[in-house]
Amino acid sequence: MDVAWLDKVLAAAGLPSSVAVSAMDGGTFNTVLQVATGDVDVVVKVAPDPAIPVLAYEHGIMATEAAYYRLATEHGITSVPRTLYHGTVDGTEALVLSLCPGQPWPSVELSAEQRRALRAAVGQEIAGLHTITGPGFGYPARPLATSWREAFTGMVDALLDDAQHFGVALPRPAAAIAAAVDRAGPALDTVDTPALVHFDLWDGNILVTPERRLGGLIDAERAFWGDPAAELVSLCLLGDVDDEDGLLAGYRAAGGRLDLDEATRLRLRVYRLYLYLIMWVEVAPRGYDESRISWLRNAVLGPAIEIVDDLS
């Protein structure tokens, strides 16, 4: 990393020059650095070269992440990083964030009681985030739609186009996938308020402190305005929402409304299909190695096929 450039970014954020810099694990899109300054440690995200190939929804996602944290902070949510700076310095986009305490959930040993308490805390924070509403449906960096059905089907269509563009073999033909999503159209139409949805809250993006408390909810690049129920798909990435009694209890206790009725469960199935297809299609532009591809083939393609076939 060019230290002179990094110090310009820090200066733009109103911070002193860097003292120490270390790479942070987990990022697959941006370069993520932990930077010690004379005053405070911060996180600096550096956007990839604009010339590299990306999926359609990934255009403008650093601005989305910056806006997500600003909105959350304005609404009194303290579990997310604070946006200290977002902009372009010498032609490279950067985002400077406060450093949340803790380690990613998978690296922390938890008892069953601690896990349930933490899941309840996550549910409470998510309920607060879902009170933040937007001017329309869809990804903030893209044109917004007036209905959730229009926005979500457009998101799926764009991803299917990405698959064709990058030559990624889909688990079922694109037309069959689009038809499966269309079957959920009436259920999608029941969503009438565009809530702020993170959509990437798998365990690796949830930080846990040494005291086994919630330290932070991070990496909000995939955020969109949409159905708050969609949050459950990444929160239960390879699991079942019915096993998440702590999470659901915390969400409802904090005022979150979630009825797992037939329409909601149908919507959850197509949201899961969409997220699994993102994980599969991004194999090409990200250049994943064979071990990652093999894991994805086993973990997400089978469930994706099942969803499409059941809705056909």
C-alpha cells in the first residue's frame, strides 16, 4: 500500500498520518486495512481497480456501504462502524470507518447460552435498522423501483445477465430461474415499505467481543431497500430460520414485525435462491480457486436447484 496515498486519505478524514498498517482478513472485493494513527485505529477500505470485471449490483457498492452506516448512525444504531470519510483520492475510491471491537463470530468459542444471547442482540439491532426506510426499492446505487416485485425481479434478471456475460453455468436455465421468481410475484407484492436491508449478515460479518457481547455488524456493501424478511437469508445462510429462536425473539422484542406465514416463507425461498446465485456467479469475476468452487458447488447449487424445481 502506498503510504503517501493512505496518509492523504486519512487527512481527508481529518485524521493524522498512519503509524502502522495491517491487512484485514475476510474481504473478497475491496482491500481492507486496519490503520493505526497517532490518535485512533480505523479501517480503510480501498476499492478495486475500476477496470476489473464486477457484477451489475457491485457498481457503486462502496457508496452504498458508506450511506448505510451514516443512516444507521443517524438513527441511533451503535453496532455499526461510523463513516469517517468516503471519496476518491488521486483516482482511487476509499472508505474510512471507525474500528468496531471484537472478532468475527466464527473465530469465537461460545456456549449455547452465549450464542442465544448474542443472536437475540443481533435481532434487536436488526429490528432497529429495519425502521430506516427509503424512497424506493432496490440497490441505492441503481435506479429505484416503485414496487418490491419490480425491484427484486430486476435484481434477479441482472444477475442472470451477469451469468451469461461471464460464462457461468447456472444450475438451471435462466428462463426456469426467472419463472420460479415470477411464481413468488404475488407474495413480493405484499411488501409495501422499502426497509434498509444489509443482506450479508453471515456470521463472518458479525463481531463478538472478548466479553461475548455484540461488537459490530460490518460489511454492508450488499445493502438494498427492500423486504426486511430478506435479512434472514444471510443471517441463516446455510441453515433454517426455524432454528433461530434467539434471533427471532430479539427481533420481535425490539419491535420488529415478522410473521413466518406462507407468503413470507415463499419470499424467503426466492431470496435464498438469489443469494446463492450471487455466491455462484461471482466465482468468475472474483477468480476463486478450485477448493472454493467445489465448496460452493456442494453448498449452494443443490439448494438452488431444489428451490427452482419446487417452484416450477
